[in-house]
Amino acid sequence: KIYVNTKKEMFPVAEDLYGLFFEDINRAGDGGLYPEMIRNRSFEDSLVPAGCTTDEKQLIYINRGGWSGGFNHGEGMDDWAAAVPFTSIPGWYSENAVINLDKSDTLNDNRECSMKVEFEAGGKIWNIGYSGVPVKSGAEYNLYLFYKANKVCNLTVSLESEQGVVHGSDTKEILPDGSWQRLDYKLKANADDFKGRVVFKVDEPCEINFGFTSLMPEDTYMGHGLRKDLVEMLKNLHPKFMRFPGGCVVEGLSKETAMRFSDTIGPVWQRPSHQLMWHYRTTNGLGFHEYLQLCEDLNMEPMYVCNCGMSCQARNGEVFDMEETNNLVQDALNALEYALGAVDTEFGAMRAAAGHPEPFAMKYVEIGNENFGPEYNKRYEIFYKALKEAYPDIIYISNSHTEQENLPTEYVDEHYYNGPEYFLENDTKFDDYDREGPKIFIGEYAVNGGNTIASMECALAEAVFLTGIEKNQDIVKLSAYAPLFQNADYTTWKPNLIVFDNHQVYGIPSYHAIAMMAEYRGKTVIETSADVERRPPVYKGVPGVMCEKPGMQMKNARINGKAVDISRTVYGSFVKEDDIYTMKRGGNQHSFVGKSDTWNRAFEKFIRGHRWPGQSDERDFMWATFGTE
Ligand code: AHR
């Protein structure tokens, strides 16, 4: 039986409970939500940034060969070099023309190279886009390029099928005057073709340096440059906020690859490109302004995540020195000025120049992503003080339970990736959270692990967990599934809420469950209880290991009363099958299973056996989510 006491009003619903978490993973940005049709439009995709590990270099190498399968962070990729043909300009091909990267002549100081093309008579180059250049009959496309040439000639740009059938073209005259010039083309397609390409042809031999190129559909959501069908999918989730731009991409693999607001604003061809933690480059066309515009268009509260002076602790875990950290504090202050400042401030003026004189909103700011520990606490305090003083009305979110260090803590971001059994059994998880403590933001959650395939079972388990959040929305204020998008042709991580290719899109079952729960919100939470027999839990903790809240650093952990130094832990869950205890790590990119006949031995095997690439120390684990038995 379920008892509902309509007379006992507990508390009002949390206005912003259901939101989005956008991160550029699985090529969700360029070629996805940001519908650039030219792959590697700045020619920089093959450049390896400083600070890269060997694993990461392998992945970049594989990616520049155009490989589109799932990545597993370098494990088991011994044959990677042999398996993938190397190309220094991924996405671009030529016939009767020689193409090369030219680092000596670039469009501006933020560009690392241009593409030099020596065309013979009748020569051509083409780009294959993201698994094809998709065109629709009757639709219009805008192409622009920056060039330098050695002589006058005609440059024809055409949308073509793989077999060379022309769907639409436009010709412009190239006028060499020694400086970079811009050409704009308008292309109209006369056929549907989702596997096409964009071709550049000259009428006589010449040399052209291309500094930057772009091809976008004319028709975008509210004319603001984002892919219509994908934004509609977001809208149908009834989201109240959006967390952006990450995720691990905010942290980066190193100082050099950490996210900085300042790289993501201004004319797109002037924005530096960025090697993302998910093994490909973005040209940052989808930047701070574009995220804020999307929030405004869908009536969502923006939640900006800034780097806190540390790179991804699950990978290299680089801690930046205080000078660099202070630069990042300034970068975050600049971002907030861009969003909220008057037009006579430096960054407010840049916002106005980009077409938005009125301030945007900015309700939430998160300091770091999945960072924790003493170095995090030190940096969190510095960021918190500086940002709070300048923008006291913003709600600040910490990555771990910093209140335990007596730091000012408003909201804490907790992440949950685990098997379905974990979600089914944790609908009561927040019942006993301290009501005097910080508010909780479930910033990332999903049933995943092993080879999880999006299914009704996953959706149901998550929905059960969400009922626990709904019942506790006096303390749990925000939630978001992760990750949000998956380009089916470039998958790094599974499952993801929305799957697309270059012309189609669908939501996994979890999408439909969340959309339903987010649509029917009510006003007040009333008293309910259920008279049901609960299934005996299969998710169990490790006896003797001290359990703390997820997202926290585990301190004073013990196995069999013996102290273990777990400065990092992993999500994981125990299952007992045929008298064998198995510990399975949640998350699909590193699966390791520890099997044994006792809990303790399974746990010990698990932590001994698990390694992040490049790490060899038993202490290298992340996030404890061990429940109690
Ligand atoms: O959602 C995918 C990744 O999972 C996010 O980048 C990170 O925050 C988490 O580890």
C-alpha cells in the first residue's frame, strides 16, 4: 500500500530540480549541437598540446586518423600506431593538389597553423565532415573562409555526393594582396544527402593558404547558431538549469589543456582551439556566449563550472601553482563580468559587441569539477572568497563536502555512476542527510558500468532514485543526468541521454523518464509512505571500511581494522553470486572486477588490481560510494 496524506504539506518543490549537464564529450559540440559541417576547420586537429601523457598521445593519434570507435583511455591499445593511418590534416583530402600544414603563416596569433595548398590545373581539395557533410534539399548553407593566395583565380565551393554529383555550388574570385582575406559563399542544396562532402576547386594552378573555414546551416534554433532538432530535444526535457562546459573538460589533462573562459569568446576564428580531455579538439565556437544564449533561449538558469587550479585528479592530477590559480580566479571573474557586467565594463562591452547588450543571467557557479582533498580546499576557499565578494547573489557549488573543513559551503555537487541495483536501493539515500548542512546538487548520475546498454531497466532504476530526490527536495535542489549527448559516429562513453548522427536524433529510455518527471512538478511535497517489502539489498558496503558521503575524500578508511590510505577511491558496487563476492567498478571506461569469497578480500583485490593509466600507486582511487551493509 502507498499512503498519501494530502493534508500534511512538508515543503515546496525545488524550482530548479531538473536540469542539464552539457559537456563536449562524444563530439557533442562541433558537428553536433554546434552544427559545424567541416571537420577540423582550423586544421589544428593533429597538433599535440604540451603536457600530454603517452596514453593521451596515442588517443590523439588514433583520433586524427579518423577512427571513430569507443575509446578506453589507452588500455589494450598496443597496436594503436599500426592500426590507424596517420594524417596530419584529419578530415581533409586532395586530388591534383598537395596539402600541408603551414606553421609559418597563420591567420592570427591564436591560430597554430594554416593549410597550404599547391593546386595543379584542375586540382581540388575536399572535407568529409563528421561522417559526411549532410545536406537537405532546399536548405541553405553559409560557408566562409580566410585565405592568402599567390595569384588571381576562381575558387568554386560545392556540396557534392561521395561520387561527385554536385548538389549546389558557388564561385568567388580570389584576389591576392599579401594579407588574409575573407570570402563568404551561399550554397543551396538541390538534394538530400547525408554522406556528402564539401569540395574546393580552382580553375588554374595556384597556391592558396587557408587560414580558417566554416560551413553551417542557415536554419538554426532561433537563429542563434545551434542545431535545431538537438535543441528541441533539450527543450522537451523541461530543464530549469544547465551546467556547462564540463565535466572533465574543465579540468583538462594538464595546465595547458585546462578550460579558460577567455579562450571561448570573440569572433570564432580568433578563439584558440583546445584539446579536450575526451581526445579531440574543439575550435571553441561553442563558447561561453553560446552557452548563455542557449540558457536564455530555453529559459534555463546558467551554471558555469570554472577550473579551480587543478587538472583532472582521475588522470594526471596536476596542481597549479598559486600564480596560475590566481589567474584562473581572474578568468572566472572575467567570465562573470561578461555574463553580468554593464556595457561599459571590459567584458560587458565584449558581450554587447557579440550582439547581447543586456546582461545574461548567472544563478550558479561551480568551483572545479570532481576535485577534492587539501589542495582543492585551499583553492576552493580562494575562489569562493573572491567570487562571493564580487557577486554575492550567485549560489556557489563545491565539488566535495568542504563544510567538514569549516569552509563556507552552499551547495555540494555529488556524482553517482553505478549499476541499476545501486539506484534501486538508494531511494532513501537522502532521508537522513543533515538538514543544517549544505544543499545537494546531483550534478551527474546514470546507470552505467561494464557494458551497460541504455534500457528500460536503467531508466526505471534512475527513476526510483529520483523519487528519493523528489521526497528530499528540501535538501536536494538540483539534478542532471550525464553525459547528455552522443554522436553515434564518435562514441567515447556510454550510455548517453541523447544519441544523434549528422541528421537524426533519439532519446534513450532514461530521457523519456526524466522528461516526464521534469514536466509534472507540482507545487508542494506532501507526506507519503509505502507499506512494501523491500528486496534484500544486493548493493553492500565493505565491512570495516568507514563509509562517508560520496564526493568526499575518504579519510581514516580501514579494512579489518587496519588503516588504508585511500586518497582516491572509485565508484563501485558489490554483488554476491554463488557465494562469490564481486566488486564491480561503476563507470564504463575502466572496468575492473575483483572476485573473492569474502567482502574484504574482494575489496582488497579490487583496489590492488585497479590502475588508472600511467598510475601505479594503490592510493590512486577516486570517490567512495561504498554503502553500509
Ligand atoms: O559525464 C562524464 C564524466 O564523468 C564527466 O566529465 C566527469 O565529471 C565524470 O567523471
